[in-house]
Amino acid sequence: MALRRSWIAALAAILLVAAYLPPTVARAAATRPLTITITKVRCVDGCRNEGLEAAGESAADFYAKIFFNGVERITPRGAEDQELIEPYWAITQQIDESIQNVPIGIQIWDHDSTSGDDLGDSSPRNDDNTLNFTVTYFDGKWRDAAGPVDIQWPQACAIGDGDDDDEPRVEVCFDVSTTPGADADGDGLLDGWERNGYNDNADSVIDVDLPAMGARADHKDIFLELDYVNGRNISKTDVRALKAAFAAAPANAGTSAGTRGGGVSALPNPDGQRGINLHIDMGSLWSTTLREGQAEGTCHDGIDNGTDRRIDGRDASCRSLDGGVEDPGPANCGNNADDDGDGRVDANDPDCMIGDDLGANARGAQIAPTGACELDDAFYAAKRANFDPVRRLIFHYAISDNSDDCPTPEGGKGEVGGNDFVDFNNDGITIMHELGHNLNLDHGGFEDDNCKPNYVSVMNYLTEPGILRKGGGSILDYSPPRVTFDGSDRGSAPLANLVENQLNENIPLDPGDPVNRFVFVDGTGTIAPYDLDGRPDWNTDKADPPYESQVVANIDSVDTDGVLADCANNTSDSTLRGSDDWTFISLPFRQFGDSREAAVRPHDGHELTAAEIEKLWRKLNTTDLAVTVTDAPDPVAAGTELTYTITVTNKGAVPATSAQVIDTLPGDVAFTGGSPSCAASGGVVDCPLGEIGPGGSAQVTIRASVPADLVHANGGPKTLANRVAASNLAGPDSHTADNEASTTTRVVAVADLSVTALQAAAPSQILIGQTLPVTVTGTVANGGPSTPMNATLTTAATAAAGASITPAATTTPVAALAAGTPQTVQKTLTIGCAQPGPHTYTVTGTVTPASADDSDPTPANNQRQTTFTVDCIVPIAINIVPGLNPNLVNLAHGIVPVAALTTRAGEYNLPLAFDATKIKPETVRFGTRNGAAAHGAPPIHNIGVKTLSIERGPLEIVIDLDLDMLMTFTAHDTDLPANATEACLAGSYSPRQGETYRFFGCDAVRMFP
């Protein structure tokens, strides 16, 4: 009777409050939703066959009545005969938007089909069984603005006071949301928790401050506490990759989860953005191997962030494209300095922390070794010791441990639909895989059929090392994998079925995915990655095209090396079904159940160990590169460039995603350039080649300068040896014998030698029978490219008939003739003549390499010629002052008679006969030996007299019978000096018609006074 009375009083109070509300206008008022979620109902007083339940009625059958501003709403009934339920009844009521403070009443009832329903006491207020409070719509918090307080935010649970006039006590816990439904984004975290924090009990303390940890009610969140054994934690790279994968989740993530066993579907993010925020709590763990201010996302930005000319997946530091840092700077975490100017140093800087910076809300920590080998008693003992139970509805819990002492090593173990997993591999791959199990994914997506090529997900053993990308590196992702790193574009899922005995090589698995790769074991037992948008070579006949349209192959089995032994099967007629992961992940996990003692739904299959994953990674990146190198030109001239052409071919079935060639140049040469990707450090040239697909090749050229003096310094030609080595930074090579090649090049000296000048210092005349020296000066030059070069200058001399020049040939070595430094060579030749008149002499100079091994490419300029003409003068005998000896000459006033004597050959030791009567007196001059012809005195009146002159001798008394020519000269008109002892006669004569020659003769004189 008391129960009925108190219920009527409560209802009257609610109706009384409603009476004071503004009257309803005629038109429909604008409304907005308000949702109350009953999260827990518990009997405080006994309710099994007592209290709420009479004897024989077992335990309570709970349901609730919720009054929104006086409007009653009734929840479904919970499970029968329970003393505690966590029903998460969510009741939404539209509220007039003019009401800012909404009165709420909650009653907890026990359904009795025979004796009438019973009301429990959920109000801390005496003589009241209804929990009353007011919700402020602005912030979703609750309070009582009029009268004693039943419950005040952040209290989220209330227990009846159990006064004599009240009914048996119950505890009710609830949450408030100002959206339709309790969880607008469908992540399993109630909106009120994400907006204002979660309180696990009836006290006034927020137990889990979700908004402070970054939770949002309008965007999906996953919280993971990841404890770790010393030295077994995952890396910062792993954390970044994990967070990036979830941040790029498609907008429809989880929207179909309810169609798979136990899952709960979610609506798209209310903020309209794709992605799930993954929060990883590893406590205050930080590392001195990290760097404050280090830019992230540099493994997929399309630029070379270092100086090695390797971009993104082609760089060895970018195996993880979504978590790696390309060519990171030197570590500075631990230097006790604020290196990035954010006011936080070392352990307090998020850049130095491994997990998320959750501040005072962090609970993750290093724990003692657990001894766990799976989700066993040891794991749950560690969880009970280290995991705060107030987090149980919010956080997934995992431990990064080791299984070194376990009888059967495992990579990890997770609940399929749940909240617990253990990681023994200590890497992001395993975390994402096991977390995927928690999200209700299996090894085949919707099924446990593993190793399906058309299922591209880290849940699949084939792609558990990461989803391989064109150009190298990998990402963590579920199916369908993202094309763009921000998830704005993705491939398709589920991919079309593959029927093993009806495989068609003409059909790509996903023509819309231009970057990701799938993996399969081909007909030869080789495991290899293939482009999703390419046509697969299912039988690996390496004869495509043409591509076969009917292939039978077992494509989901173990390979010939035993990789993925768990996939072993011997059938070739299976139908392999693709799967869509993201659309079906179930973020809520409460519905799967939870236990502090054991896993509720543990996955019972083997999980790949770190060693197995690494072995698979190596297999998926094992190439067979071969390299060849050729040189040109060969032989090469010292002082020129040598070009090496290097060709790298991929003979394997796996793309070489980060191929490179290293050229160790000969020590004597210097790198001058080549293909744009090549750069040198010292004598080593590094040429990144990018990706080379199966059967493909890449070619680079390298240019090197050969020192101009190499051959000269070596004393002759030299052989250079060049060695190249090809490799794939992403993985090993199956056949290393052809990874290196070499070539030799003979270096010779080649120079453009030339005679740039050749001159002869020759007299203008010479007496017949006399010889004179002629100095020939030659200038030789080296136009390169080889320098210096030993050369030889040869001369060849010729003279016209009646003349002579000796020697006819000379050879002169020119040592170390250097480019830009011509050398001068002089040779003395001797000329003579036997006939009167002008005679031509020719000297030819030729320069050649001194060594037969050396060469000159342009012989046209190797030779130069000089020609000179010398007048051959006939020597004659003259007699000055005939009949007088000595021959006295009065320089002041004297007239000097001079007789040109007609002679026979040999007379007076003269080489030729001479007829003095043929002299042309007008051409005759008398004076000094060197000046007579030019400055001497002419005959008086330019006449001569043919006469028989006295011959010259000691006693000048002899007159022969041949006519001579007598001429007289004025002494003071000559150039004779006062001390002259000799005077000469020069002039021309014409022995025959049309012939005129010069003559010259001298005689002794004594000057007086």
C-alpha cells in the first residue's frame, strides 16, 4: 500500500511541476531531442524471493519509467530474474526548445505478471521512490534547481535511501544526451560521457575524463590502454601508423556492424567528417631516440626530406608510409632543452612520448612480466592488477608482452568482439590485427577463411605485414585499403569472388585502386605481390600477354618455403570471398560481454609471430636483380669523359620497390655527372632507381673525367676497372651472383699536336762555294685533351738545283708538351750553292707523338713549312790600284782604280770562271765588305774600261791575255773607314742574253795619310 501511495505522490509532484510550465500555443512548438540512458540497475536490498520479489518469484525483472517534463516513457524489460543488469536503455523525447531546464524523473520497476509490478526506491530523498533531477539543455548536466538535491552532476548513479515509507532500495545509473539516441556517433561511448566525462558510481568525482583525453560526442573514438613489459613496447612509428589508419577510416565505418554476429551498427560521424580518433594510453613512456619538433607524415609527402634522393617508400626509413619519418633528424629528446619552442622539454614533450599525451588522465604503464601465453589466467591476473575497472566500459585493454617461454609462440591473441588482447610481437601491425578482432573482424573478414587474395586487410595473413604500395613501403589498414593517405579515396570491398578453377587473368581485382597491392601464392608455389589494378598472372607462366581466361590454381595455400603454414591446403576449386571490414567493424563492445577472469570470445587460431611476419615481409620483397655495365669509349683518351651505362633488370616475380645501383669508380677518375638520380660521394656514385617491376629494367649513365696527365704520369696507357653493385633496399635478392658487374677501360693519350710556327733566319745572299748556318725555329703546341705528351719534331730540308742544305732531316724530342704551354725548338742547318742567282730552300717541320701508343686525332695541323730564297753571288778577283802592292788608298782626295779580273775556274781558287767584260758598270759599288753593295761608291761616270790589267800578286807585274774591266772610284765617296784594310767590289754582270747575276770580290788596302 505504501508503494502505491508514494508512486501516486511522485506522479502528482511531476504533474504539479508541469502545471507551472507556459501554456501550449496553438501551433506546434519547435522541439529538440533529449535522451536518457539507463546504464545500470542493481538491487541494493535483497530482491531474490524477498523485497521487490515475493517468495518463490526468484529475482527482479527490471524496467524503468522515465518522465520527461511530465511525459512518461517506459523502457523495455531487462533480462528476467536478475539482481543486476546493464541494459543501456536509451529513451529519447522531443522537448519544447523553449525549455532550458528539463525536469526528469526515473522510476525503477519490477515486473510481476501475477501480483502487479513493484516500484523500487531509487531516490536518495526520504519518502520518495522517484529519482528527480533537472537537466540543463545547454551543457547536458543535471541538477535540482528547486528543493533538496536528489542527485547532482557528475553523480551518475543514485541509490534509494530505504526509509520506512520507501520501497526496497535499488541503484540506478544513467547518462544524458542532447541528441537523438544515447550515442550519436555510435562508438559505444555515450554522448554524456564524451561531453562531460564518465562517473562510474554515485560519488561526485569524474572517473574517466573523456573530453580531457580528446573524446568528442560528434566523432567516433576508440580508447586503448596499452601496458607493456620492459623493453617490449611498440614504437612511436607504430603509434603514428595506427592513429593514421583509424583517422582515415571511411565515413561509413561501422554502419553495418549490426548485420554480423553481435555487432552494433553506428551512424556516420555527426560532424560530417570521416575517421575514427584512436587514443593510445601508454602512460608517460618516452624515448631518447626521438626528436622534438620532428615533422611527421614525411613518408608520403612526395618529396625528398633528406639528401639521398629517395622519396617516400623508396627510402629505407619509410617501410611504414603512414607512421615512418623519412630521414629523421638526430635525436634530441633527453638533452634537457626545449628544442621546438613549445614550452615542453623531453619527457613532457608529446614529440618524445610514445603514446598519446593524456596528462594526468594517463594510466598506461610498464608492468611486471606476466607469463601470459595468450588470453589466459596470467593475462587476466595482470589486467586485474593494472587496469582500473572504472575504464572497463570505455577502454580496450592490451599488454605488449613476450612469449619467449611459451611452449607455442604466438604473435598475439584477441577477443573476436570484445575489449582485451595481448601483443607478443610488439609492433603496430599486431596491435591493429588484434584490435581488429576486438572490432569483430576475423582472418577472412566476416569469416575465418585466411589467405584470400581478394581480401586486402591486415586481418589477412597475406597482408598482415602491411598492405604493400606501388613505389615501396606499406600501410596499416582494413579492407578496403585507402588509396589516398587521408582516406578520401579508397579501393572497393568486398572484391569479387575468386573461384580457383575458373580464374581469369584478364580481370583486375580492383581496377579502381591504382596504388595498393594484393598477395597470393601462385601456381608455382611462389608468394608475390601484384597490383590491384593490374592483370594477375595466376599461373605465373611469365608469358603474358596473352592473359589466360581459364586458369586453375591453388592461390590461398602455403608457399614452397613453408611461409604461412596455417594456410596450407591442397584444393584448387575453392570459392574465395572478399570482405568489407570498415563498414562492419563494431566499435561498441559491451554487448559482447566482459569478464575480469577470462576472455569471453577468444580467437582460437594461430597468430603470426614477429619472426613469421618478418619472413613473409622478406618474401614479399625478395627480388632477383641483375646488373650489367658497359663503357664508352674504350679506349678512352686521357683528359676526356668516360661514360658508363648501367642496366639493372628484375628477373624475379616481385617488384623491386627501392632498387639502387652503387658504382665504385676507378680511383683515377672523377664523377662529373650522369642520370639525374645519381650523386657521388668521393669515388662512390649512388643511383636510386625507384621501382623495377618483374621483368622490367632501369638504366642510368654515369660520366667520369679521366685526368689529362694519367697516361703521361703512368708512363704509358693505363687500364681502369669500374665495379657496380645493384640491390633492393626493401628486401633481399634470391640470386646474388649477378648483383655485381665490372668493366675495364684502356686509357690512352690523345692530343692535338700542332706546329704553330716555323721560321728560318737565313742570309739574303751567299758566295758560291761558301756555306752559311741557317737557324730554323719551330713552335709546337698541345691542344689536348691529353696533356702533357712527349712529342717529336722532325725537319725535312730541301734546296733548289745548284744549292744545298744539310742535314736533310733532323729529329728533336719535345718532352712533356703541355696544353697551353707551347715549346720552341731550334735547329741549325747549313746552306750553300754552286750556281749564280737566287736559290730556294724549303724546311718542313712535323710534330708527332713520341710513343706509338699515343695518337693525334687531327694530323692536318701537325706540319708547317718555311721557304726562303738566297742569292748566290759569284766570287771574283779584283786588283785595287793595279801594279801597286800594297794597295794605297788616299781616303781624303784619292782616286782609286779597281780592276775586275777575268778569271778561269780555279784561278785565284775561285769556283767559277768569270768574264769581267760582262760587268754592268752602273751596278757596281765600291766600299766595305758589308756595305759596298748598299753604301759603296759608284764608278766615276758609271763607266768601266775593258783592258788588260795587271794581275794581282806579290809583285804586280803580270798581265794575262784576257780582257779585264777597269773602273775608278772617288775614295771619299766610299764607306771605307780610315783604318780599313780591305775594300770590296759588288755589282751585276750579264754573261748571256737575259741573264744577270751578282758578283763580289775584295782586295787588301792600306789607308793614308
